[in-house]
Amino acid sequence: MPTPQHSGLGQPLDYRAPAPLPPGSLVRVPLGRRQVLGVVWETVTDSPDYPPEALKPVDSVLALAPLDAGWRALIRFAAAYYQRGLGEMAASALPGTLAQLDETQLARRLKRLPTEAGVGAVAAAPALQAGQQAAVERLSAQLHGQSPAQPVLLWGLTGSGKTEVYLHAAAQALALGRQVLVLVPEINLTPQLQARFAARFGAERVACLHSGLTPAQRLRDWLRAHSGQAELVLGTRLAVLASLPRLGLIVVDEEHDASFKAQDGARQSARDLAVWRAANLRIPIVLGSATPSLETWHNAQQGRYQRADLIERIGAAPLPKVRLVDLSNQPFPKGPGATPPPLVPQLLQAIEQRIARGEQSLLLLNRRGYAPVLHCGQCSWRSGCPHCSAWRVFHKSDRTLRCHHCGFTERVPTACPDCGNQDIAPIGRGTERLEEQLESLLPGARLARLDADTTKLAGSLEAQLARVHAGEVDVLVGTQMIAKGHDFRRVTLVAALNPDNLLYSSDFRAPERLFALLMQAGGRAGRAGALSEHPAEMWVQTHQPRHPLYQALQRHDFAAFAASQLEERQSAGLPPFAHLALLRADSRDEEGARDFLRAAAEAGRAVDPGEALFWYPPIPHPVPKVANQWRWQMLVECSQRAPLQRALAGWVPALHGLKRTHKSVTRWAIDVDPLAI
Ligand code: ADP
Ligand code: ZN
Ligand code: ZN
């Protein structure tokens, strides 16, 4: 008699079917009082362990091809690796609306798919340059089975022709009758890429999967991928779990980007799952980046991945000249409350020259809002959030104080809430204040701002970008949003105004991310090519111009930067030289989170008596309280993946048990391969 399992998201449940169903079949089954979508995981016939009268029957079988063995293996692996239920993993990969359609609706949707007319291919492929040719040949040899499948790191700057390599390799896969999966980090980048693939291959062959779609769109494109009708599937991280019965090639563009790692749910890395999926199917995968993640770079150094380098930027000017400005030598006002001007005089002058020549400048400031905190000089009151251990940010446009952690928003007080002082002042600078200061520093200049505040409304990002492309903007101010992917033709100056705060974060990946951000931002300059006879420039305002990171940036030397970082990581025993998992817990009171983790650590050591692992003591999260929840975390480390995986699998049941006895704990989660610790 099988033990019934009642966690619908855990292990498979048993049902009776009129006839054996092939594994992967999609079915509707009763669960409690509801009817839910199910995936047949395995079929058992005539077993004394499963008396038919003890099992509920399957309601109906969906008229769709079963999910294939490759997809099921991927889900099984992902669930096990990230310590989640099989059902939860499978459900996250399937469009929710699939369960709600009845037979006739489903049949109608499927019928509509081959009938949708496309515009057909219009763009011809350019002849490849030598570096591109070499990269395509490697992928081609793998596609044709002439060399064993092995990930290829395509290392090349923005504009070096990586996308063209993807397009050529995709053409070969399509010619073999295979499907191609292309992953990009951000929704914003999918329309650009979709347009390029559609122009080359015809829109009817392309499907898109990302979180910005309506449920109906997601269902349609999922069905097009699953039926094999869409041969090219472009998407963000959720697309890695799409059903692709003829998958022959995977592309991960900007593979280093943190967006590939989910920050909730199973916290899976789409990049890592893509690598696993390709290895399991023995198909090629290409990971593209100008600044690869240190994990990927290390894999290439070790010979586990192949590397193909694209040296030159095609049709573009050489790389921008990097100018490091030492802020400590500037004659700025000092003392409490004194906010130095946002730009050093030389930089201001350089921007004025650009404006006079009709060229554009990009200013990167990684902080939105007007000022990060308001301060009362009389009693030292600061604009803290009552629900979080964080300051509330002053937004001048709507005169609010907003918490960027929990969203708590109030009108800004006219006087100090504690002492009544009328003279409360903003400290520091965000993009909103920078824009205001530029209005007086650069009178008459046409300014625009790109950050989470100015792009909230649907279409506003596109509208702002269109203004920049049309040349209606002289200076664009923004957060890291401006560094990503946009092809700005007239930009000849990029400046990072205050990158040091990212350098000194407690997060061990902060330098890696900063280097990538600055390289990427620099890549926005000089795409203009022949537009200007003046070389493009990237300015960095810093207190640490001698820092190895900035020195490597000045030489555009990613390899040197990576080597120095890998050395540091090795001596500190950090990834990729160690494997980590992070247990986080939220609780209504601080002791609750702490005590839960202490008990968890004890339970952990009990499942790992061999001491292959290192169980760190629990510590508060860097922002310990958010929305009245106290957050604690603890790290588990191991030099090898397998013992860590085994220990985690043994640990999870104990954690479920502990949750029941620690009543104030509202949630807990394991983050395998966490990005930030
Ligand atoms: P990346 O993806 O590395 O940013 P792209 O593939 O977008 O680079 O190439 C940059 C620009 O150069 C694009 O406008 C592209 O059409 C063009 N390009 C790429 N490869 C070639 C080539 N072999 N011949 C001519 N133009 C090319
Ligand atoms: Zn006060
Ligand atoms: Zn808050």
C-alpha cells in the first residue's frame, strides 16, 4: 500500500488510469477538492502495492504530446540540486493556464498555431570575420557530431559580433531540423534580439518566453515550443525549463549576468541549468560575455570549457580611453552636510565639449531617488523606516520618503518629526538630484534620466530610449539600467560618478560585478565609430585610482582582473574553489530566526558526522529587518559539490521538522550556489 503523500508540491502522487499512460503525459487529476494539472512521472502496472480501489482516478488526459525524457531529466535534476519538490519544479516550468483550458479550448489554440502567418526572413547574413568563423566552426563540429559536446565560452566585447555568431550557429542547427534556445538576462533585451532573429529567420519561427508576457501569450509560445513549431525560443531565465523536443543548441548571452539566478522560489541558476541540459543532451552550448563570470572563466582555464575569442569591435571605434580621476585631490568643500559637486571640473568641461559637437554623454550613478537619507542637524533624526533596518530615500518629484526594501511610503515631513526643526536636509545624492544639479551646471543641455522611477509606466523606457536614439538628448543620467545592451550610436563619453561604494560592499562578488558593469558601461561609448574624429572616453571618479580593479579597467584587461580575483578567491576558499549553500530564515522576532538557525546548524552537523563540510555559525542578514521580519542566515561550505549535495538532501527533512517547533519562523529557504552571502 503506497503511503499517500499530501504535500502536492513534494514527491509524485499515485493515481489510477484506465490504460497505461506514457511518462510525461499531461493529465487533469483531483487533488483535495480541486482539479489540478499533473505530469505522469512513471507508470506501474499490476502491482500488489497499488490496489486500484485505493487510488483516485485520473480525470482526463490532455491532447498534447508527452513531455519528453530530456525535459523530465532536467526537472528531476533541478529539483534535486536546488532541494525543492519535483512537483514544484515541474509546475514552475509549465504555463499556469494549461490547467484551466478544457478540451475544446485547447484544441482551438493548437489549431490556431500553424495558421499564424509570419513575415518571412528579410535580412541576409554578413560574411563572418576570422574570429567569428572559428567560433562557429567549433559549434558546427559539435552540432554535426564531429567533436564531443563541450561548452564554448565566446569571449568578446560589446559589438565584437557575438550575436552574429549565435545567428550563424542557429542557422546550422535549424538546417539539421533542431530547435535553438537563446537565453538573455533581461526582458528589455528580448525585443531587440527577437527582431534580429525574426529578420534573419522569419518571425513565424521565433517564440518568446519571459515574465512580461500575458498568460495567453505565454501559453501560446510555450505550446509553439512544445509542439516543435517554433524552432527558435528566446527568453529570460524561466525559458531554460521550456519543453523543447528537438533542442539542438543553447545560447546564453551575457552569461555573467546576475539576473540568470532566481532570487525566490527554487533560486535556480538558469545559466547553470542550461549547461547541465546541454551536457545531458550532448548538444553544444555557447556562453557569451565580455566579462565572463569567474566560474565560467575558471572552467575555461581548466579546459572544461572551450574558449573562442573575438578580439575586435566590428565597424566601431577602438575602446574608449579610460580616465581615472582622483577625487581625493579635488578642492571640494569638506565638513558635515557639505555635498561635493557631482562632477569634477575637467569632466564637466569634457561633457560641454561633447554637447558643442552634437555628441551624447552617459552618466552612471548607482543610486536612485533624490537623496538616500534626510537628516536633522539639530537632533540627529534620520529618515529611518519603521519596518526595516534601513533609511528611507527622499524622492523629490512627489515629495515622499520611500523605503526601497518594503515600499513603505509617506509624504516628506515639513519639519523634523522629533524636534520640530524646519531645516531638515538631504544627505548624499541619487539620480534625481544629479539631474537637478546638472540643470544648473549645464544650462540649456537636454537631459534625460533612466532609472526604476522614470521607467515604471509601460512604454516609458522605450519612449526615453527613442529620444536618446533620435538625438533629442545631450546627457543621459541613470542607474546601471543605462549600461545594459542598448546600442547608443551617438555616445562618445561615459562617466561613472561614484563606483567606489560598489567596490567596498561586503559581498565577495562585488568587484566582479563592478568590473562587468564598468566594462559594459564603457562599451556604450564609441559605438558611433566614424561619427567623431575624437576618441571616445570613459571617466571614472574614484578615491582609489590605484586600485587593481581600476588599473585593469584602464587597460581593458579582463584577463588580468580575473586572474587577480581568482587568486583571492582561492586563498579565501570561495567559489569557484568551494561550493556554498545558504540557509535563510525569516521570523516575526529576532530570537526566533536565530534559534531556528542554531537548531538547524546542529541538525546539519548531525547529518555530516564525517566533517567534510564547514557549517558556519548563523549571523544576521546584512539588512537584518525588512517589513517587520527578522532575517538571519547561515552558510554551509564544502570543497566538493557531491558531499554538499548529499548533506543538503539529508538536512532538508530536518528543517521541515524544525519549522514546526519554531512557531515564529515565517519562512525558510536554502539557496544553493548563492550569488551574495
Ligand atoms: P555583439 O553581440 O558582440 O554586441 P553584434 O553581433 O551585435 O555584436 O555585432 C555588432 C555589429 O556588427 C552589428 O551591427 C552587426 O550587425 C555587425 N556585424 C557583426 N558581425 C559582422 C560581420 N561579420 N560583418 C559585418 N558586420 C557585422
Ligand atoms: Zn530634529
Ligand atoms: Zn521598510
